[in-house]
Amino acid sequence: MVLAGVVMPDGFAEPVDVRMSDLGGTRPALAGNGRFGNAGHDAALDILPGPAVHESFFADQDEPRARSIWARVWSKSRQAGITPVSAGRLLRLAIGGALLLIGAFFTFDRFFALHTSDAMLSAAPMVLRARIDGVVSVNAMLLGGIVEAQSPIGSITDDRVDDTRLAELQGATRIAEEELAALHVRLGQLAAQAQETRGHVASFRNARTEQLAARLREADATTASAQAKLRETDVTLRRTESLYATHTASAAALDLARSNQSAAQSDLNAAIQRQAAARAELAAATSGVFALDAATDRSISQQRYDQLQTRAGDLSSELATAQAKVDGLRNQLAIEQARVAHRAHVELTLPVRARLVRIAAQDGELVTRGQEIATAVDCSQPMVTADVTEAVFRKLSVGMTGEFRTGNDGVRHPGRIVQMMSPLDDAQPQRMAEAPHHRIVMRLDPEGMAASCQVGRMGQLSF
């Protein structure tokens, strides 16, 4: 009898009793109780010849001991009615469980999970259009880069802008400025003449005042002389009256003394009147009014000065009107110049910080007003566009929150659905050869993404 290890279909080897028959074949026999018995007692297991037989499980230097351990384990398991679990069975169970898990995952992913892997990171689009007709100049080196707000990316120049109104305003403004300058000159000349006339007036006033002052002093002297003569005649009259009373003087002498006293009184009264007139004339001359022989009026120099002052007032009014006219024309001219400059040359700028993703006009191209020049995306408004299945599309709604995860870093960015487009939308026509698309647009939280302003990255969108 020879013991050999035979590999069973479950991967374990079983000890068998191999007997040599007369024909030279082998027939193992295994007793029902797990021990080796005769071939006629139990059903014999025929051993296939050739490659089906593997090497002995106990083919090592400790073969007798291993054979005994395996025999005892197998025998006890058979006696207890328990079939030992083989490694092959465990492997099959593991593979089956893994397949079940994979099937369950795909079932959940297909029918229950709301997500899509066809999501692309973008931002709010911004189309830059031409504001005037002209030749465009665009810096193509900025394509794909971030452009700061109000930073120029090019310009448009129009050499054929209509500046007729500008030329008219320039001519009218120039004429009004020349008139204003002439009025300034005339007013300056009048001021010089008035200054000179004022000097003449002052000189005449001083001379006339001194003349009247001398006349007043002369009137004062005449009055004083008349007073002295009156006193003298009064003394003579009293003496003559005394002599006449003593019959020393004649009546003729008395009459003469009385006549002289009366004449002296008259001369004094006249001198006092002339003195009062001289004093009044001096006072009037001091205030600029001179009493002449023909009339009482201001001096000729003063009258001339008054005329010059009146003319200067009129010119001042004309000057103010001309100045207002010039100011109005200058304002209109400035507005027209700004309009012509805006029509002749325009800088192409973006209102916000954005990434330039497309340039539609080439450098040196003749563009018309409203033509698309470039396309950019607003860095402060990151957005995600994704195509979803119809089943997922039916479960979504505008305003629903979600998360976008990029494919390389796995960072989650929260957002909210702002637009949903189905094949029934007129804004998204579908060609007959293409499958209908269900598209959603989600606006992400700009925190953490506005600085990098990344667009075009693919990722996964979940809800």
C-alpha cells in the first residue's frame, strides 16, 4: 500500500490508499469513517492519470507528521458532520461578495445618486464689443491670462470721425474770445483815461479851492477894513455931532459925517456878503461843485471823468456778457472734443478682473460698432456647466445646493444651481443627429477661487 496526496476540486489534498492492481493501475479507496479501508467497502474514487494529478501535498521532509495531522483533522470534521472550508471556496465567496458590492454600487450610482462627472469649471461670460467703427488693435499675448479691471487689452481708432461741429465750436469760441479780449483792452483804456482825468479833476479842485480860499481871505480882509472904516465914521459922526451941538461945526459937516457913516455901514454889509459867498463857494469846491459865472456845475474835468466812469460801467456789463458767452462756448467745445475723442479712439478695457478666453477680432481688422472683439470670464463669479441624464435632471431644481470637486486636487466647492436648460428650450436648439442634452449651470462660492480664476477644468458635480 502506498499513501499519496491527491488534489481535490476544492483545492485541498486528500490522502488515499493506492493499491496496485494486476493490470498495473491505481485505485484509491477511502473508508466512510475517514480512515483508509478496503476498496470494496466504500465507493472508490478513481484517480485520473496524467496532468490531473498534482504533486503530493506532503512532499517535504516532515511528510509523516503532516500526513498524520491532516488525517486527524479530516477525520474529526467528517465525524462531526462538518465539511472543512477550503481556500478555494473562500476565494470564490470573496469574489462573489466583491461582485455583489460592485453591482450594488453601480445600481446606487445609476438610480439613486445625483451627480455627474461631465462638469466643467467656467465663470460668468463677458463679451467685449466695439463701441465705435474703426481699426482694432488687440494684444494677443493676453489671451488666456488674467486681466485686471480697467486694464487696456487693445484699442479702436477711427480716422474718419465727423468733426464738423467741433470745428464750428472752435471758430465761434475763438471769435468770442477775441471779442472778450477787445473789451478787456477797451476797458483798460477807459480805466487809464479815467485815471488821467481823475488827476486833472484833483488838480483843478486843488487850484480852485486855493483860489476860493484866497478870495475868502480877501473877503475877510475887506470885511475887517469895512468894519474899521465904520468904526472910524462912527467916531467922526459923534465928534461932529458934539461940535454941531456947540455950534462949532456946521450942519454941512454933520451931514457929511452922517453920510460917511452910512456909506461905511453899507461897505461893511457888502463885505460880509462877499465873505459869506466866498465861504460857501469854497465849501462847494471842496465837495467838487464849482460856482461859475454862467452857472453852478461840476468842472469840465469832473464831467469828463463822470462820462468815462459811465462808459466803463457799460463796458463792464458787455464784458460780463461776453465772458458768459465764452464760458458757454468753452463748455460746449469741451463736450464736443470729448465726444470726438471718444468716437476717434477708444481703449478696450474690462470692467472687472477677468480671464481673457477668446479674441474674435484680429489686430488691424476694420470693425463696426457692436461687433464682438473678445470674450472673457468674470473671476468673481465662478460657474460650473454640466450635462446630466434626464433622470437626474428631473430631480434637480433652480436654487438647489451642490458641490463641485475638481479631478486633480479633490477640493470641494459649494454652489447653487442658477439655470437649467432642457432640450425643449429654444435657447438651446438640438440637431436631429445629436442626442438631447440636459444641462445645468451652478454658481460657486467665489471664496478661494476668485484669486486663481481657473476655467476649463473638469470635475465631478454632486447634489
